[in-house]
Amino acid sequence: MELNPFEIAKKQIDIVAKEMGLDPNITKYLKRIERALIVSIPIMMDDGSLQIFEGYRVHHSTVRGPGKGGLRFAPNVNLDEVKALATWMTWKCSLLKLPLGGAKGGICVNPRELSRKELEKLTRRFTTGIINIIGPDIDIPAPDVNTNAQIMAWIMDTYSMNKGRSVPGVVTGKPIEIGGSVGRNSATGMGLYFVIDAMCEKLSCKLESQTIVIQGFGNVGGWIASLLYERGCKILAVSDISGGLYHSEGLQIDKLLEWTREGNYLKDYDDDRYKLITNSELLTTECDVLIPAAIENQITKENANDINCKIILEGANGPTTPDADRILFDKGIHVIPDILANAGGVCVSYFEYVQDIRAYFWDLDRINKELKRILIEAFEDVYKVYEERKIQLRTAAYIIAVSRIAKAFDLRGIFP
Ligand code: NAD
């Protein structure tokens, strides 16, 4: 169980169901997904060989609105992982009071091994395979690990060509020129920033004097690193899939971002002052705020006792297992859960969707103001339940999210 993400997602439901005395019928319902589509994606490769990839799209719950969730391209993607990620999206949308449900998708592929032409063919064929279960009223994909605005543009185009009209609202995280939103690219990092700032205020400490360690230096890790660096925080260590860099006086994040945005790995960065460390060493580095922003199952019962920070801010989805959660709680480490901490991404995706449907676009100031308002409201809701019940922040966030789903379920009833 410990490392199967969907088993973890179900265990988290059990924990919250027990804490809040949830109706067993609703618990049963929440532990199932509404639907999953598995598609084979045959691609004629540049060398003339045929390769067949497997792709997934899962809807966990659409009881509060159309499905919403990212699409990841990675070699270890599997159905249970996508089911878990879809489930977490249901809670995230509910916690933020967005009129959306939980969905997720993925293709089991290493995109770094594909040419641009192969990647485009893969994306377009996958989109065609899932075309009947996506759309502005059904399920709206977005970027996730190893997918980006260009991939969203190909999805939008494929969907639109099939429908015979432009449908920008079918995906979010698109380029601005075709209906994307300003501020979407930085949104998850910006959301993490608002949340950690609010948490520091609660703990009466200054954000700028915190030391920071970040795992993952892509969209999420890169943006939060940059925002905290600009704020004056010392970023002691960062990592990507190749390994990490450490410097007790703090890393020069602007230079590292330039390096990785050119497609380089952190381990190849040449600076004598920086020590090369592994991802597991990074996670146990002493700091004030640890930000896992890569993939799930990074903080487990194996390393939870060695975690040496005051706050964990979950940039990634599912980086901490329930066993680790218990150990961290006993150690007095505050874990700001993924469904709150990294919800900035889905929040601005929602703004993009609204702007596409209305065909009226907002400026960055409005985006960031609305993002902050929604996230801080959710943060305050969670903090209140956390203080009242003396439970983990994650359980507090789940109680709020699950209560709203349960209410919607109750109001709608079971068809027929
Ligand atoms: P990304 O592809 O832009 O970056 C991922 C980073 O993690 C890269 O630096 C990569 O090298 C590193 N990485 C990948 N596998 C690793 C491993 N095994 N060990 C260590 N590092 C590894 O992806 P992203 O969009 O930044 O997403 C990161 C996480 O944040 C995921 O869990 C994703 O679901 C979550 N998330 C993303 C968004 C978003 O808007 N992009 C929103 C909410 C949550």
C-alpha cells in the first residue's frame, strides 16, 4: 500500500471519514472513480518503426462540475497513479469552491526520447482517443509533469479541428495568443508563495528570513524558487531528476533558472562553491521550509524521521505518504497539504476557462488579486479547523473539501 498512490488516496479518505463521522455510503462513493479511459496510441516514429504508447484519462468525481486536471507524460505513469491524481483534484477544486470536479490524464512515455514531430503526433492521437470525454462542459485538461503550453495548443487544435470550430475552453495552460491566461504559467508557484507567506504570519516568523530547500526545478519548483529568492530567502538546495545542488550561503537561483531553461540538468552546472547532492540527501537537509515540487511518494516512513525542517510546503501532488504524515505530525512539523498549497495552478486554470467562455480577458493584476483572495480564504478555512480540532492540516483541508462533495452528492441524489 505504502507507495501505490491510489491506495494512499483511499487511505486518506478513510482517515478523514473517521475524523468527521462521514456517512459510509458517501465514503464508499468517494473511494471509486467515475470513469477511466485507457487508449493505445500508435505512432509512426521518425525512423519508420511503429511504437504503441498507453494513455489514460480518469474522472474521479464530476458531482460539483466538469472534470479538471492535468496531463502528464512520464515513463512511470500508470492507471493507479492517474486515479489518485484525479481524486486529489476533486478535493482541490472543492477546497477552493471552484465549480469543477476532479480529473487527470497521462501517457506512459519519456518525452525526452521523442522528436518534436513525434511528440506532436503522440499528443494529437491521444487527444483524438479521448475526445468524447473531454470538452469545456465535460473535462478540461491542463499541463502537468513534462507537458506545457505547446502541448495544450496541439490538444486545443486537434479538438477544434474535430468539432469544426475553435474551442479554446477545452484546455487551460494554453499560449496566450490562442486564449491562454496571463499568470497561468507562474500560478502554482505564486499560490505556494501566498500560502507560505500566510503560514509564516500565523507562526509569527518572517518569510524573508527562512531557509528553503526545493525538490524539483520545473514549472512549480522553478517559480517558487524564483519568488522566494526575490523576497530575500536563502535557497540552500534545489534538485531536478539528475540530482541536487547545495550551498550553505544560498544558491543563485536566477543563474540556475537560466541554465535549466536552456534544457540543461542541474548536475552539470559548473560552480565550485556548490556541492552536488542526491535527491534523498536534499530531502533531509536542515532548513526552515522544505518544498517537494517534483513527484509523489518522496517523504515516506523510511525518511520521515530524518526530515529536518519546520514546514513542508507541498508543491507536488502526493509527495508525502500517510505513514510519513503521522511521523511528521508527531515531530511537530507543519505539512501544508498539496490540495491547498499547490492549488494556485487550478485556480488560474479556472480563470482561464472562465475568460475563454466569456471571450473577455483579465490583466495580471486582476488574476493575482483574485488568486490571492481565493487561496487565502481557503487557507484561513483550513487553519481554523486545524486549530479547533488539533489535527493535521491535511485532515483539516480534507474535512472541508469532502464535506462540500458530500453535500453536493446529497443534494443531487443518485440517478435514476
Ligand atoms: P515539470 O515537469 O515542469 O517539473 C518537474 C521537476 O521535477 C523537474 O525539475 C524534474 O527534473 C523533476 N523530477 C522529475 N522526476 C523526479 C524524480 N524522480 N526525482 C527528483 N526530481 C524529479 O512539472 P511541474 O509542472 O513543475 O509539476 C511538478 C509537481 O507539481 C507534480 O507533482 C505536479 O502534479 C504538481 N503540480 C503542478 C502544477 C502545475 O501547474 N504545473 C499544479 C499543481 C501541482
